[in-house]
Amino acid sequence: SVAAFAVAWIGITWLPVSNVVPLTAYFVAERYLYLPSFGLCLLVALALRWVLGGWWPILAVVAAALIGAGAVRSHERIRDWRDDLTLWTAALEAVPEGSARIHAELGRALSNAGRAAEAVPHLQAAVGLPPPRARGYSDLGLALLQSGRPMEAIPAFRRALDLWPDDPLVQFNLAHALLDNGQRDEAVSLLRAVVSDDAWPDMPAHQRAALAAGGMTPEE
């Protein structure tokens, strides 16, 4: 029956993302329910049809209107998802006071778009909101470095290392800032640590992904 199909649909489409056996990067996410929700919607429709009886045609018209309105809104919203820059710009427009994540993601997107100077205020806002995040300070330092402000980048990288001790990418970027600021001896000391064989085995997955996006391996 249609009801049995709806129940089976929910179970079959939800099981792969249920993380009973972990298969996904995130344990819980609302998007995991998009596909299974079709079965639930079908069950609700069947129940309404049974309860309302002769009112079914009117319900169908109302449902069609709601679906049409949702489709129009979805079409408008899709434009915000074109890339990270449009997404997080739209998020800041929706929540003008922002949040640590909105400012951090928008700052990162601006940096990746070659607009580091514009990224700096957002990244500063992000690190100004609790809790302290090593990646936020690292991103801020990198944006300052890319903006030609190595002296200001140095304390940001140092703070990142306080929270993320011995992280090789942060050490590398701090060394770069120190060299640009004429502090060669400390930079060389950091770079010796960075090129050691022990520096890279425990690199977080997101950093490996960032390197891979640049066509590099940790060893390189």
C-alpha cells in the first residue's frame, strides 16, 4: 500500500545517515532528514485525506498554494548559496549583529576571494566573541599578513599557537610574518620545527583539505 511504501521510504533513506554505523562527517544535521521527510509528508497527506473526506479537493488547492509559495522562496534563497561569499554575506544581512561563526566564515570567504583587507574587520569581530578559537586567530593573522600588515599578524598567530600548540601551519605563517617584520632568528627556529618529520602526522582534517585545495601535501 501507499502507507507501507511511505514507512519503508523513511526507514531506508534515513538509515545510511543515522550514524548507527558512522558514515558521515557530522553526527547530526537537519539536512539528513530532507529525503526521509518525503515519506512522512506522504503519511500526513494520507491521514488528512482520510480525516477530511469530501474536503480533500480544497486541501489539495491549499497544499498546491503552499508548495508554490515555498518554491518561489526556495528559488530566491538558492541565489544565496552560489558560493561561500554570497552565503555568509546573506547571513550577515539577515542577522546584522552577526555571530562568531558568521563573521569567521565571511572573513574566510573574503580572504579566499583575494579581499583580505575587507576580511580583517570580520575576523577581528569573530575572535572578539567567546569562546576563543585557534582557527579564528590563525585566519585573522593570515588576513593581516596578506594585507601587508605583518607586525599586526604576529600577535594573532602567537595567540593561535597558545590555543593550538605546535601546529605546523600556524608556525609556518608566524615565521612568514616574522621574516616580513625582520625577525629572522625566531623565524628560522620556527621553520626548523616546521620542516621536521614530526611536525605533520597529526594535522587536522580541515588543514589537510586546505592544503589539498592548493595542490599540496603536508610533506610538500
